[in-house]
Amino acid sequence: MNLVDVKIDFNKLVFSSLIVLLLMQFLQDISFIYYLALSFFYSMTFLIFINQPKLISLNSLVSFFYLLVLLSFSVIAIESFFYILEGHSISKIATGSIRLFLMPTLAFILFTLIRDTRDFILIKNIFIFFIVLAAISIIYQVIFGKLSFVANPYGALRFGLPGYASITGAVNTYPGAFYSAAVLLFLSNYKNDFIKALLILFICGASIFTMSKSGLLNTIIIFLLFSFLGILLKKYRLLLYLYSFSFVVLLISSQILNAAVITIVNTFGIELIGMTKSSATEWQGVTERILDRIFGYFLSEEMPLIREFFFGIGLKGGSGVTGFYSPTTHNAFLDIYVMGGIISFFAVIGLFVSVQTSLIKSYYENKESFILAMFISNLLIFINGLVHNGALLHPAMSFMFWVSIAYLFILRRIDINI
């Protein structure tokens, strides 16, 4: 093994370890060692960058908007330090700033450490394995009761069933993340369709057991999507396995059938097999709930000042995502507007549009299934971002979006070097 191979293997060790740490963020509530380990690998990345500097090409809209996002987020972090005057601790502000930058900086870290796009196979496998573990943590709790090291379940039972959290974080984080792994599995080049179908069904079933509306809706969306893609890409055997297994599970497992029916009643108000919406937890119509989640914050607040319109109010606008637990719009894009004003909002929307445009262009040029998977995953992240404020910054939920940016950076670098 020559020196170049040693450097490549070391880089793989660093970025794979860092990805595992980022995804296993539940460890931050268990031990302070988590932050020490995270700091260690970030420091290693910095040293590698100093030794092997790689600059992002500015000749693309993706790089322009990405740097604009980092710049606007820096303004958010700087203006938030004035919270000290309101009695907030420096450690809380620093932690919020770290949460703000944790995932956006992942794109640059991967760009620094990865030499070839083939390394993304490892990244894809790590993420799928993590989501499978998260699904296991949910199913385990359904059978044996709550795990002590994960977040608490929903405060109120939903028709007598609890909604359990997982190693992705709070209860609603798994339903906002599992679909990316499901899409990666469906479009992967793994030859065994039988195993793929079992894994997809397993992680989708775990999402139903969270008893969340997003878990049910995302499962319905991806099954409809898989039906379309399966016919378009001629994945008939995989579709047959997937729907056959689903039918058998619903037939023999009364628990998952009940969980699905309960969530349908609680989400759509459609009363089935004796379960009525009058006994649903926090019943609200779908249209009203979506409008409330997207616009509720703004309808109850005064119009922002000119300064807040352009630069936002800082980390408090991110609510639980940044650790401040203040009012939220329940919308990832509008929360970013509240944090950083119109500039941050414009930067994030511009980044999202430019990434999706570049991905679809790259797919038509290369016909790589992984590129298509990233494109579809990002679309689902966008949809979830309309009703979930953590979609763009939570490690598990936003993972594939920031990975896709790194992929485009590396693809651009390879094209320039050819």
C-alpha cells in the first residue's frame, strides 16, 4: 500500500466516523464525550484541509448559494450573541450556533475528505444501516417498552398506543428521515430484491408505529412513488415483493394494522372499523393543520421590523432545532426566514433550486441511480420542510440534502480536472 492509499483510507475513516457521530446525535444527552469526539473529528478535517487544501469552484450557482447560506448563517450566529444582554448563557448561544452549522458544513467536510464519487457508496450504506437501527429501536420499544437512552414518546396515547422515539431523536424525526433510506434502497443496485423489499417494509412499518401523521403520509407518498418508479424503471419483481409482503403483514399483524388505521383516523378524519375522530388525539383537519403549521406563527405575530425583515431575530427563530424552544412556524424555510431574514431565506431557496436543477441535469448525463435517489430524497425533504422546522438542519432528516451538495462539488471538481 503506497502513501496515497494510506491518505485515502485515513480520510475515509475520518468522514465515516464523523457521519456516524452526526447521525447518532442522541448520544449528546448521554455524555459530554460526544462533543469531545465531534470536536476531534472536526479538528482532524481542518488539519487535512490545511495539508491538502481544496477550494470550492465558484463557477456554479450551487457553490454561490452555498457560500451565501454560510455567510447568512454567520450573521445569524453573530447577532445571536447579543442574547447575552437578555440573560442567555454563552454556552447556550454557542451550542445553538453549532447546531446551525453542523449540517451545512458537512458538505464542505465531505468535499475536503472525499477523492472520488465512489466513496458515496459507503456514505449511502452508513445512512441506510443507521435508519435500519433506528427502526429496530422503535420496534423494540413497541414489543418490550421504552428504551432509557432515547427521547420520550408522545405525551398522550393515541387510541391507547404510544408513539415511540428512536435513535434519530424526538418522535417526529424518524418519520422525517426514513423515506430517504427507503428511496436509496429502492433505487440501489443491490441484486437481492427480496431483501430490499423486506428492509423497505421494515423501516416503513417503524414509521407507522411512531403514530405520527408525517409517518403515515410519507409512507403513502413513497409507496405511490415506488409504484410509478417501479413501472417506469421496470422493477416489477421488487414491486411484487413489496406489495405482497405489505399485504401479508397487514393480514397477520393486528398491531400494525391498528396503528395504521388509528393514524389514518387521526390524520384524515376518516372513521374506520369502530375508531372515530371524536376520540382522536388533537384532531384537526388536514387543510387546517397544514395552514396552521405554515402560517400560524405569522398570523399571531406583529409584522417584523425592517432590521428583522432583512436579518431576522437570530437563533431564537429556530426554536428546538437550535435549542431555544421558542415559537416556531413548523416550516423549515420560514423558520430560517425568522432566524436570518429575507437574505437567509433567499439563500436557502436558491441553494435548493440550484441543487435540484444540477442533480436532474447530472442524472440525464450519467444515468446514475444514486443521483436520481438524491433528487427524489431532496423533493421529499422539501415537502416535509413545509410542515417540519427541522427538515433542513436536523442530521438525520437533512442528511441527504447536504450530501447531495458535496456530491455536486466533487463532480464539478472532477470535470474541471479532466
